[in-house]
Amino acid sequence: MSWQVLIMYAVAAVFGLVGIGCLIRLASPRVTQGQVYAFRMIGIMLVSGAIVLGFSAGAMHQWAAP
């Protein structure tokens, strides 16, 4: 596995963890309406970005394999 693929997986993991953290934060009772909107949008975008980047890294790894 090349270092480029490892970096892509690492960035996807960070995006996924931060996105899940934003979505979990929505369960707090002290979240304002503005924060609900922001956490929901940012969380969904980061999790979806993590999924797409993970799939792209997997495809790149398969494509580059001998």
C-alpha cells in the first residue's frame, strides 16, 4: 500500500470521526437552533466526505496494485 493511499485513509478517518462527533453533539440538550443547523450540516458533509474518500482510496489501492 502506497503512502498516498494511507494518507487518504487517514484523512477519511479524521473526517469521519469529526463528523460523527458533530452528529453526536446534537444529542446535547444545550444546543441552540443555530448550532443544530451547523452541527447537522457539517457532520453530514464530513461523514459523506469520509465515505467518498475511503472508497476513492480503496479504488486507488486496487488500481495501483500489481
